[in-house]
Amino acid sequence: MNITIEQLVRMIDHTLLKNTAVKKDIELLCSQALEYSFATVCVHPFYVGICSSLLHRTSTKVCTVIGFPHGMHKTGAKVSETLQALHDGAQEIDMVIQVGALLDGEKDIVWNDIRSVTDTAHQSGALVKVIIETCLLNTDQKIMAAELVADAGADFIKTSTGFAGGGAIASDIHLLRKHLPVDIGIKASGGITTYQSALEMIEAGAQRIGTSNGIHIINELKNTLA
């Protein structure tokens, strides 16, 4: 697959989700995102307001995480967290499903969790990506999750938080793509640190890449084109 620098930068969520991140780190993240024209910056809810101010009226959007990283908040808490994030300026919401409920086969609980956050976000025009934590699921559970995400009306499915001991792998992207409608995107995240690993995910069917190594990935692509 041939991909241009312009195409790749618009697929990257420039991410900083360490709990040790301080204001100057967030300011640098936004500065880098503007320099490279990344699709979004992805930060904890605490920093959404700062990012919204720094990125106002630019092509880089503000993405935040809800129910992160384990997903085991009650749905009402996730909705409240989403409302606050939207108020602060979030334009994209990456929510974590109730993983335990999925493992128990509690489809209604998982669907309602996703739908509640999705409806809340969509009322403000925000896009929703649903993190299913693929490294914790077997094949049948991954398929179940894909079907629930699509049926609940979310915009993307996302593989991983990066905090559960595993990240995106191409075979999971292939599997999810096979079981998702064409209008539901896939965000690959967790362990994507090189241009080759990003390209592998895109070739498998991902439309968005979540990574803290976006600059390195783009510079590697530039070197291959030099």
C-alpha cells in the first residue's frame, strides 16, 4: 500500500495518557499536533479545556477518554464524564466498555453503556470510538463486541487502552473489519511505535492510529520517501 505523509498524519491521534503528564507536556503535545497536522490530540479529561483553547479553529480536534482505562464505571458516571468533556471542548470521545459485563455475556448492559455515551456525544456533534480491549477477549467475544458497537450507533471501534498488557495486532483488525459495517471505522492503538507497524494496521483495515509515537512514525515515512 502506498500512503502519503498528508494521508497518514490525518489518521493519527497524537496521544498522551500518562498520569504524570503536566501542563507543559500537554502544551507541547498540542504544538506538535499543529506542526504535523495530526487528526487529534488524545488526552485525559482533565486537560481537555487546555487543548480546546490551544487548538481552537484548527484542523486538529480534541479527543478524550471516558471510563478509562478499565471501563468499569457505572454508565451514569460515564455519561456525566462525557457531558463534562463536551462542555470543556472535546470533539471525539474514546470510551471503554464494561469489559467484565462483556466477558459475562451481558449484551444488554454493554449495549446500553455504549448507546448512552454515544447518544450523549452525538447530541453535541462529537464522534465516539469504543475501546473493547481486544487482548482480553477471545474471538467470539471480539465479534460480539463489534456487533454491539455497530448496533449501538458508535462511529469507531478501538482495539486497546494500552494499559491492559496488550495492544493492536493485525489479525484483530482483520477480524473486526470482517464483522463491522463499512461505515464503522477501526482505531488501532497500543504498541504502534513505527511506520511499519502503523502501515500494517492500515493495510489490515484501520482508519485511525492511536499512538504517542506519531512524530517518529511520520519521520520514518519521510525517510522512506527521501
